[in-house]
Amino acid sequence: MHSTNDFLFQLFLIFVWAKFCGEVFERLRMPAVLGEILAGVLIGPFGAQLVAPSDAINDVAQIGAIFLLFTVGLETHPKDLLSVGRTSLYVALAGIIVPFACGFTYMMLREHAAAEATFVAAAMVATSVGITARVLSDMGMLQARASRIILGAAVFDDILGMILLGVVAGLATPGGARWAPVLVTSLEAVAFTLIMIFYAPRVVRRMEPGLERMSTPDAPLVIALAICLGLSYAAVKIGMAAIIGAFFAGLAFAEYSPRWNLRPRVLAINEFLAPFFFFSMGARLNTTVFDGHLLVSAVVISILALLSKLLGCGLPVLRFGWRTAAKVGMGMVPRGEVGLIVALVGLQLNIISPSPYALVIFMTGATTLVAPPLLKMLFRDDGANRRVTAEERSVAM
Amino acid sequence: MHSTNDFLFQLFLIFVWAKFCGEVFERLRMPAVLGEILAGVLIGPFGAQLVAPSDAINDVAQIGAIFLLFTVGLETHPKDLLSVGRTSLYVALAGIIVPFACGFTYMMLREHAAAEATFVAAAMVATSVGITARVLSDMGMLQARASRIILGAAVFDDILGMILLGVVAGLATPGGARWAPVLVTSLEAVAFTLIMIFYAPRVVRRMEPGLERMSTPDAPLVIALAICLGLSYAAVKIGMAAIIGAFFAGLAFAEYSPRWNLRPRVLAINEFLAPFFFFSMGARLNTTVFDGHLLVSAVVISILALLSKLLGCGLPVLRFGWRTAAKVGMGMVPRGEVGLIVALVGLQLNIISPSPYALVIFMTGATTLVAPPLLKMLFRDDGANRRVTAEERSVAM
């Protein structure tokens, strides 16, 4: 009976507190997600010590991460990705190589172990699709060319980032780098990715008549949830992160999402579970490790994270003019869940110590905090578009 | 990483298997919920032993039960409940006295000790409304008068069952019953119930303008979820079942559910989590303890459990006709967690021996398995109603 009490109490406390902090940040015109992470920092084991998330809460948090990426997938049509495919791919590739090189070099110069430097560098790679898309959507700018390139690149970036994580985690296993399994994992990941993008949506299309004959009420939602869980597990089995499987599940159902009314309902599940994910991310942030010395590193890493994405992602689209390049580069700056997960995996494998983990959290928070206002400034001058869209939105509401 | 794998695998396997069994039962025109429970019996620890739900799964199952009753509450207006209030109270009272008397008499006739007879009889008392609620909800029958009487009676039954458990446990402790704590707990439960039914909906009404000013997108859903979790915890703190708190939360938001589009979204969360609840109920059914002798007792106790609720709960509503009486009586038949907890307390206090404990488990399983199809048969003949509701549902989709 007692553990039941504890679990329910944690569920209640974490949900309410994370959402409250999110609301405060929203009112300060800052991303709610940062408020939810800070919620965990503030009352977690390294803050006021009011709550230490139990294993059960961490499991719920994990489902939260799955539904977060499932939601993002549902909003991303494979076709839109493919139409700006090549440009986006170059942006994503340069946006991975430059930050990785910068992060790795800096960490090596600071005399960290190569494995640790690799993990921190890998954590600097992945752009957060959610934060970028949210800012562009709030501005009514999702149709701009720069936005489509950003969205496509952010998606490739997530996928490539997860492949990178697979490689990095493979390198870090005891016994040193065994290249064969890394190669197999990479090939599996690429094959899985290609199948998911090109083939899975067709499978869903073919399933449609069968789905509508099923006796279970809400069969499409049930099947979508089952496939989301199945692909999450399959991704883990292959050696990728569960959330990438969930993202692919979302992609596969994106086309039928409006017809089956999937998005608002999956969003509701996400609304319930995601706060546990962000809270438990924050609750792991050991704030006691930030002395003056570490703070300098954190600021340097954050500036590197910003500049390296801005330059790396801007360069491949410089032919569209410097404004577009700046927009695309800045759009790729915010880091989020994936970087945190990379760092967490490193922490769980005892490859990175708490202080580099804190660097990554700081860097994630800093890029998340700094990018939206700068992005807003860059897009603001396309004022006419924005106003039309704002009117459209108010009419639509 | 391994436990992560296990958790994800269990999530996937249980969800898919439970939903598959539900679909099969749906096609056989039997309640899907029965399929989901049998799914747990079949591959659980006492069946094919393919999966033993981990603690994490059982925690998810618990949230599933909470969202199940939250959904039912959202569809139940407090006024509807009050209109059948007195009837529900009589149904609950008779539904406690008759099964208790039957169980006690039978156990005494079988020459068990009075204390043991008392515990088994007490375990036969508490209705678990989750299963009935699911059947009625799946049939679109939550608005029927019999359904409202059942839901109201379930609330009273929970309060009365809790008082009975307090008294019985008190009687069993050395030094006899301490009446003061039982009285305090009972008063708390009654006060909580009255506040929730009469006052909470008004609080929600007053919150409305504030909610619509909030910056968090989907503020009403977020607040509703927070209050659902809060009231579930409050109910447990008072000594009631968490699901009754969740039901009250649903009641409080029922009026604004259409306006804020709460129901389909909470239903989506429920759709995801409920299968874990029913599966883990089935997985707990220990089928191995029975030899021929014990099996006869178990069957007799189960038949008594069924008939005593059917008659006890049916009699007070016989004036509405025998069909309504049968519906209400059958709706109150399924026993669940509370009965198991009573038996477990008795076992831990060494008041009942393992075989009466097994009887209670068998009885819980039998009433859980038998009631849904009978309930469905009884409600099915309201064919006209049902067809209208089915049409409404398909239009609403």
C-alpha cells in the first residue's frame, strides 16, 4: 500500500510542478520545455530534494520520450522531407560534422578522455525538431523555404545523430571498438531508416481497408500505438534509440493522421507523459558540480554549440543568400531531447562523469534559450507574410 | 539497458496481445474487456508463463485503472448521479449485507473459524466497478438509468466496503476493534464524497476564465489531468480506492468536457493504458492451487458471490422492473482489487489459511470473467437505444 501511495504522489507532484514551471516560462516568452526541465532541477535530488523520481516514474518518463517523438513524426510527411531532401541532407551532414569536430577538439584540449570527449561531442550534434518547429509554427513561417530546409535537415539530423549514437555507444563497449558490430549496427540503422521512410507509409496505406473493418473501436489509434511500441522496441533491438523507432512510427502514420484524427489524441497522451520525461531529465542534473571552473567550460561549450551549427548548417545554403543561410543555421541551433539522451546513455555506461553531463545539460538549456529569440529576429522582417498568417490563424480559431 | 529492453518488450507484447484478444472477443460478440483479462490469464505467470508483468507494468496498469474511471466520470454528470442517489445507496447497502451474510453462513457451515468466515465474507463484498464501467462504456450505455444507479452504488459500495474492512481488521487485531479510527476514516470518506459531488463542479466552473487565460496550450486538459492525479492520491490518503478519486475528478469536469474536448483525448490515454490494467488482473489469477475438493468450494463461493450481489443489488430496484433489477445486480457482480486486499490482509494476519485465500482469488476471477458477457446480454436487448448510440458514435468519428 505504501509504495502505491508514493507512486501516485510522485505522479501528481511531478506533473503539477513541471506544468507549473512550463506555464511560468511560457509567460516569460521562453520555451515551456525549459521550464519543465528546470522543474526537475529545482525540486529533484540535486535541488530542494523534495522528490527523487522512482524507477516507476523513470519508466513512465521513457514512455513519455517515445510519445514525444511519435508526435513529431506524425507532423512530418515523408514527401516534404524528400522534396528538400538533398539540400537538407547536406545541411544535416555539415551540421553534424562541424559541431562534432568542435566539441571533440575542445574536450580533448581540456584533457578529457577520448571516449568522454566523443560522447560530449555526439551530444552537441542533434538538433531538437520540436523546439525549432514550435517557434516557426508560432510565427506562421512553416511554409518558408528556409523552414522546409530546416525541418528536413532536422529530421535527417535526428536520424544521423542516432546512428552516430549507435556508433559511439558501440565504440564505448568494454573491449574497445569492435568495428564489425558497429558496421552491422550502422547498416541495420540505415536499412531500418530507408524501409521506414520509403516503405512503411505504403504498408499503412495498404492496411487501411483492413483497419476500417476491425471490430475494436478506434482501431486506427490502437494499431498506431501498437506499431509505435513495436518500432520503439525494434529500434532498441537494432541498437538505435527507442525514440527513433517511435519517430518512424509517426512518419508512417503521418499521411493518415488527419483522417484518423490521430494527432490530437496522441498529443494528449504526450501531454500527460512528456512532463515526466523532461522533469526526470532535469532531476538528473547535478547542480552541485558547477563551480566557477566548470561554468566557464559550460559557457564555452554553449557558444561552440551555437556557432558550429550556425556555420555548419549555414554554409551549404549560402547560395540562397546570407539571410537564408543564417535562418537555416539558427534554426538548427536548439539542442534537446536527443542530446540529453546521448549524455544520459554515456552517464549510464559510466563513460562520462557527472560534470560533462552537466555541461551537456547546460549547453542544451543555453541553445534552447538563446535560439528562439534570435530565430524570431531573423524571420521577423518577412513581416507581410507573418501578418497574413496571423490573421489566418485568428480566423481559423 | 537490459531492463529498458524488458520494459519496452513487455509494453509492446502486453499491449498487442491484450488488444488482439480483445478484438477476437469483440468479433465473437463478447466483451473486449474479457478478452483482455483472459490475455493475462493465458500468457501470465500462471498460464503459459511467457510474461510476468514487472513492477513497472503494474504501475502503468494502476494509471490505466485511474484513467478508466476518469473517462467514465467525464461521461457522468453529477446531477444524473444525484437523481439516483437514494436508490444507489439502497443498492449498495443491500449489495453489502446479502453477500456478507451468504459468505459468512456458508463458511460457518463448512466449519471454519468465525474470524476466517468473517474475512472471506468481507472479501465477497466490494464491487470493482472498473469492469462494468468498461462494458457499459463500450456499449455506449453509460447514460442508461441502470448504469447511473450502478455508478452511484459503486461510490457508496467503496465507502461502505472501506468501513467494513476497517471494522473487520479492527475486530481481528488483539484487543478488539478500535472504533475511533474507523469512525474518523468513514467521516472523511463521506465528507470527501459530498465535497466532490456538490462542490467540485462549481470550482471547475469558477476556474474557467482563468483556464482560458493560461499560456500553456491545452490548459484545460493539463488542469484536468492534474486534478485527476491529485484526487486519486487524495482518495488513497483518505483510505478509499484511487479509482474513486479519479471518478470524482471526471465528474467535476463532466460539464465542461464537450467544450474543452476532453473526452476523446482522455479516452486516447485510456486506450493506451487500460489494456495493461486488465492484463495484469488476469495475470494475477492463480489457477494452480486447486484440487478437486477445493474446486467445489470455490465454485460454490463464486455462485454465492454472483447470486448474492444479483439479488441484494437487484431487490432495491425491483420497482423499475425485473430487467433493470437484473442489470443493476449483474453490474455489481464483478469483484476486484478490494476483495483481494481484504483476503491478503487476512492471510498476513494469519486469520485465514491459504485455501480460503485461494477461494477468494477464484471468486474474484470467476465474477470478473462471468459478469461481462451476462451484462452485455442484459443490455443488448435495448436494441433501439444501442443502434442509435452506435450511429452517434460513427457520426462523431
